[in-house]
Amino acid sequence: MLHNRKNPSLVSRAYLYSAIAKLEGAELFYFTPGEVNLKNKTINGLYYHQGKWLNKRFPFPDVVINSVSFSLSWQKQIENALKKTIPFTSYPVGSKNFVYEKLKKSSELKKHVIPYQLLNKKEDLISFLNTHSEVIVKPTRSHHGNNVVKIAKVGKRYLLTKDRETKELSEKELGDLVFTTDFKQLVQKYISSKLPTGEPFDFRIHLQKNRKGIWTVTYIVPRIGNKKAVITNLSQGSQMIKYDVFMDLYFGPKSNELQNKINDFASSFGDLFDSLYPYKFDELGVDVGLDENHNIWIYEVNWRPGHVFIEVFTGFNTVNYAIFLATQKLLSERKNK
């Protein structure tokens, strides 16, 4: 397990993965880039034994669970050097607009892509609003729904909602406010995924590969936001509810039909998404909405979805997929001998 924190006791998944690895017949050690000796192909790592993390020099592993991204150039260099000979479990999906462009190349997935456009100038936003009277503006790279705003065109005025507060603006005021940021943004048609009571909702679909390298649906969880909220991210105060309870409660006689529709989408998504990239993913978090006509729309695809609430469940798949990659590597080496 490769991480940026030197102390694995501060990383909850480190102990969990170590325990699961032992149960699954594998050995896990924890390390940071600074402990790698590229010349000797050894790593000064830490392994868990009888209540303690102990030091030991290990040979290069069969597979690396890469849990974080590195910012320093020397760390990236070591990571890239390891990737040349050792399979890594996780790979980035890219920015939001990059992902949308990838999705549009799939005949099956493109119908679920919400109309969008990159924002380069004020005119781009106004033009898009003339076509779609309600839109979402968000950074091409962001986490937890930060800096996401909703804009509605009403006559010659614009209503901008951010952090549950709405302002009425002129065209000039709108442009000045939206384009004060120093990060790239895109505009996207607003999808009205709302309950009859007015609250916005979406579904987080968590996908992982198992010990056979096959995509499995770890869970599907509905998230309900505040009536005044723009998004339904948990970090913004949204609430989770059990999938079948939610569907029965709000969709009644159509519950089974819609669950089957969402389940089919979830089951097919992983393989379709994999086919769009030059490398394979280990887990994905797919956020989707359901409009008034019960069409499925993709909001975002995340390559390291948070799962603090279900780490024990996700941990089994994480470790077992790592074992799958290690086994595949071993079989490949045997064939080439």
C-alpha cells in the first residue's frame, strides 16, 4: 500500500487492508515514496504484527494499492518508476470535461451525458443559457461539490444560487461574478432530479472489481439534499437512505421497474467505461440523476470514491482485486519464461 503519510496508524484503511490481506492469504506492507530504493529494488516498509506496525526491508511487491495522489515531482518520479514494472490498482479518470468526452464515444453511455460546454468567455455562458434556461456551472476539477452554482434565466435577469442563497443579477453582473475564478469551469444543463416534496436527489453507484477481475456493484445509495441546495453531496449536508426503501417510498408501483433500470445501468457501466481508456480501473463512483421522465443522467464519475461508511465492505474487493492483478502478473511472467 503506497501512501503519503509516514504513519499508517493515521490511515484507517492500512490496518483494514492488512487484516483482510492476511485472511485472503496475502501479505501487505505499507510504504511512502521516500522509502523506495530503485537501484536495489527494495522498500523499507511497515507491516502489522501483534498490535504494532514493524519495520522491514521488502523486495518490490507483486502489486501496489495506490491510495493517494502525489504533488511533489520527486514523489511522482518514484511512483512512475514503480509503475513500469509493478501493476497499480488505481488510475485517474481525468477532469469532468475529459470524462464527458470519453463517455460520448460510447454508443451506450453517450445518451446519459448531460449537454455541457466548456466556459472560455462570458458569451459562452449567455449563449448556453439562451438554449437551456436552467444550468449548473462547476469547476472541471473539484471535490465535494465545491464552487458549484445554479443559474436560471428569467426574462432578462438571472437567478444565481450558491450555498443555499439566491441572488438576482443582470447579464453583466452574472458574467463578472462567474468569471472571477482562476480555475476552469464548464456549464451543464440543469437536470431536475427532484422528489415530489421538492428536495433534490441523486444516486451514488459504487463499483468495484473482485478477485476474478469482474465488476461488481458494491452498493447503490440514494442521497437527498436540502430544498435550497444546488447539489446532493454528503459534504454539503445531504442525507443517505436505503435504496429499496427510497424507491418504494417515492416511486411506489414503478419502484421495481426503475430499480431494474438503474441496476442494469450500474451492472454494465464498468466494462463500458473500461473500454474507453488505455488502462483498467479497480473502482468507480458514478453519480447519476433521474429526471421527471425517469431518464438516467450521469453527473460525475470518480476514480477514488469516498467510502468511509462502508470501508469494511469495500476493503474486501480492494484487496482481492489486488490479489487478482498479482496473480495475472505471475501467470504472465511464467508464460514469458
